[in-house]
Amino acid sequence: MQMPPLQSTNTATNIVKCLVWDLDNTLWQGVLLENDEIILRDGALQVIQTLDSRGILQSVASKNDPEVALQQLRRLGLQDYFLYPQISWNSKVHSIQEIAVHLNIGTDAIAFIDDQPFELEEVNFSLTEVRCFHAEDMEKLVDKPDFNPPFVTPDAQSRRQMYLSNRARQQAEETFIGPEAAFLATLNMHLTIAPAQSVDLRRAEELTVRTHQLNTTGYSYSYEELEYFRQSNRHQLLMATLEDRFGSYGKIGLALLECQENAWIIKLLLMSCRVMSRGVGSIVLNHIIAQAVANQVKLYAEFAANDRNRMMYITYKFAGFREVKKQDGLTLLLNETMQPQPYPNYMTVSTTLPQLNP
């Protein structure tokens, strides 16, 4: 089996993860506080539904009376399309930053649409990484490369629903009285770690392209490369899936191992930001350590530090890894303890060991 040309040199995506809408004269016609009846701007509903079907999230940054504006969104049947809407008299810059925090994404993954040049210029000045569009260009957005993922996975199509489920989890956590571990136990979480199958590869590719914050090396791999690794007798490609009583998180983790005779190297370990507080990265890592112990091999890991993935470095350190070499922007880590930790009591873990070809 011939290895396809690698394209994994820390590439970043330009795909928008969230479009933030202004309301007055953008989503709908006219100014809410000056009109008794509001109607949607022509083409707005089609844009909303098209982007939603592609897995692109949407929210609102509007200077308006929140109760009145939310009532209009409910009347129009659109409230569930907009996650963590920021409707207040705060600046649009502040609102966009709040949305990014709630969604746990970078502001560089956000686009903003408004009818007011002043609002667009203020956002562009303060958040240069946010892509700004005038309301007149609304219907053109669906044709722009930034809003067209190369493929749409089932996880992408369900992304908004997953965030809505996560909001329900957050609300349950906010009202829970007791330690965090006790709350996590109420979720009835079930994590599955298994070799990636062919049907998983589009989602695996999407994870490598979209995930930057909890990504140990920042590599992105194509479908063809992942299929090679999946079939290779020198690699393991593992996929993690999580669900709980509120629903499925989807396929949220990926690990790639290069399996040499006396040593394994973790080439990539990444987790969706939606499971940051669930300890999934540590669980997957301990699963890999246990496999390495069972196969009597040393375990190394590559790590490429940036300003957003420090949490993954801490995960490695807590698992007993130390730095042994730095070269070409990569740090090579070695696990000294080779002592996997038990899975936490608040989560049920199912694992399937890969069948490596002789």
C-alpha cells in the first residue's frame, strides 16, 4: 500500500464556524422598536437554513431590548437557530467576544453581518480576525468559500443540536449543588474508543481541520491520508465517541499512532472543545498508555506548542510524559512512568483494541 503525499504541515482552515447576525435591517426589515410588525429580510431564512445544514453555527449581536427581540425570534420560529444570542446595548465587539467564549471557539472562526458601516468598522478595527460582511451581501454568503466546508458529515449536520444539548447540560450544572465529580456522575457518560472505520474518516478529517485548541500537533490530514493510516500495519487510528443522558456529543476525539517495533509515537491527539471539561483527553491517553504497556514498547508523543493548546501539554505532563528533544518546531515527549491511571468513576468506557497486521 503506497503512502499518499502528505499535506499535514500545520495547515489552518478558513471555514467559518459561526456567523453572527445583527437584527435590525439585517435579519429583518426595519427597526424593531419602531415597528409593530417585523418581517424577515428577503432570502434570510434560506441563508440561515443552508448554513445550518452545513454545520455552521449562528448567533446574534444586536443593540436592542432583549425581551422584545427574543419574542420576535420566537414568533418567527428562529430562536433555536441562534446560540447564545447577545442582545443588549453593549458594543458588537463585546457581544462577539461573549459568543466566542460561550461557543468555545476562537474569534478568528467568526463572521459578522450588519447593515451599519460604523458597526462593521468597529468590529473590523478591534477584532481584525473576524470576517465582516454588509447586510446587502447576505445572499452571497452561501457561495463564498469561507461558508462552504469541503464535505458535510452527520456530526456537522447535528452540530447545532449538540450545542443545544450542551446548553441544557450547562444549565443543569449551574443549578446543581455539590462537587463537580458528583454532577458528572449524574450525566451517565459513556465513552467509546475504537479503531476508526471507513465511515468515520470524513469526520476524522473534519476534526483535524476544525480543532485547534485541543490539538497536540495541529496537523490536518486528508481523507486519503487517514484511509492509509487506517489500513497501515504501522499505524493506529483511534476514534472517540461520547454520549450522556442529554444526548450524543458525536465523534469528539482522534488519535494517530505510529507503531514501530520497540516504540510507539503519538503523532496526533485531539479533542473537540465541547468535551474540554470532561477529561476525555486523559482517558484516551491512558488507554494508549495501557496498550503500549501490553505491547511492551516505549511510548513517545509529538507536541507542537502554540498559544491555544497548552491544555493538551498539561494533559501529557499529568500522564507522565517529559520532554526529550526539540526539533523543527516539534517537541518529542517520552512517557517515563508507563502507568495508566484508572478510568474515572463518573464515566463508563468501552474500548476495542485494533487488529494490527503482522
